[in-house]
Amino acid sequence: MIAVARRRFRPTYVYVIVSSMLTLFSFGLLGILFLAGNQLAEQLREQLEFTVILKDQVPPKEANKLCDSLRKYPWVKAAQYISKEEAARRFIEQTGEDFSDLLEYNPLFASINLKLQAAYTHPDSLIRLKTNLERHPWVSEFHYEKPVITLLHRHLRTASFVLIGISLVLLIAAVSIIDSTIRLAVYASRFLIRSMQLVGATGSFIMRPFLIRALVNGLLAALLAIGAIFLLNRFLRMQFPETAHLLSIDKQAIIFVFLLFLGILISVISTWLAVRKYLRMGVHDLY
């Protein structure tokens, strides 16, 4: 009887798999967009330059030692010492003006250009960092464009909140769509469930094939969604190689495992709830 029912309602389960696959595919794409966006935001933060302006009397040897010591800190991504002479040369290249025609001395200061790890570029972290660095006897000022940093931080935080909000809405929609589709599939088998009850089958015996089918359907839907996302990602990497670094293999694996878990979990739970409902339903309620 179960085999007959499976053949009879197989198209319904195809709809379940396709619907679940499309929903998981959409959710997976948004997850990849979110992780790639975070990676891009981190790269933007790590490209920001901060300047440690040194006092005029600092010997070059001591300035180089300070630069080397800064490189050892975990919050420093890169550090480069710029001497007074190098600063003057860069100024002339950038502006096309030679101040030596007017002045008999170099008015520029030696400095250390820093690039920080993304986690330390938040405005609050920079305030603490500025306070600590300016306590050093060789440091005159820790300079950075505060309005630019604040504006960038605000925009990136807003974008993150928007993506998180969209992800939550899509997750709820994914659960609802998959659950509704599965309930319709189980609804088509309600008379089969009742017939098995009438011949003495226990609830667990009736539930078992439905849960196995749900597990298989959820697994197939998730694997199809993962395969589609993987192929799309490969295509985009071939078309736009410069974006390949935005999503590492580890982060892709996190998305794929989550989709696999989500597809199976929703399918099994929705099927269990739907079958349980019809097991408790009276014969007159089936019509």
C-alpha cells in the first residue's frame, strides 16, 4: 500500500524538492552576498592609512626601531617609516611644488604610515589607540581622517544591518514556503494515513516512511541548491576573476553545510508535524 501511495504521489514530492531547492538557493545566494560583503568591508578598512607623526628630534635609528616594534603588534597590518627627506620627495611628486625654493629647511616631519587590522579601525578603537600612541616620547601625533572613518563605519554598519534584516526575512519566508509545500504533500496522503490506522498500524510505523522521505527530499533539495550555487559561483569567478578573493573556500563550506542542515531540518520537522496532525484527526475532518 505504501509503495502504491509513493508512486501515486511522487509528482507532489517532486514539487516539494523543486520548491525547497529554489528557496534554499535564494537563501544561500543572500548568505554568500553577506559574507562577501563583510570581506569587502574588511578589505576597505585594512586599506585605510593612519599616520604616526614623529617629533623633529627623533634620530632615524630610533624611528626605525619604533616602526619595527609597531609591526609586532597584532593590530598592525603594515608599518612603513617615512623619513623627512622621503616625505619631501613625495610632497614634490604629488603637488609639483618645491618648497626648497622658498625655505632653507625641510618643514615636514618624519612619520610612520600604518595600516591596521579591520577589527581595530572602529572609531572607538582608534580613540584608544591615539591616546596610547601619543604617550610615547617619540610620537608627536597620531593622525587620521576622523570624519571619513566615522562616515565609513556608519555606512558599513547600516549595510550590515540591512543585510541581516533581509536574511532574517528570507529565512522566515524559506521556512514558511517549504513547510507549506510539505504540508500539501502530506495532505494528499491523509486517506492513506487513515487507512493504515484502520488496519492497526501504529503511529510510529506510519510516521517512519514519511520521515525517511522527508529526509531524502530535504537532502536532495539542499544538494541541488548547493550545486546550483557552486556552479553560479564558478561562472562568476571566471567572468570576474578580481572578485575571487571575496569568498574563501571555508566560508563557502559554512554556507553549504548550513543549507544542508536547514533543508533536512525543515523538511523533517514539517513532515513530522503534518503527519502527526492527520494521525490525531477524526475521519470526518479529513474531508
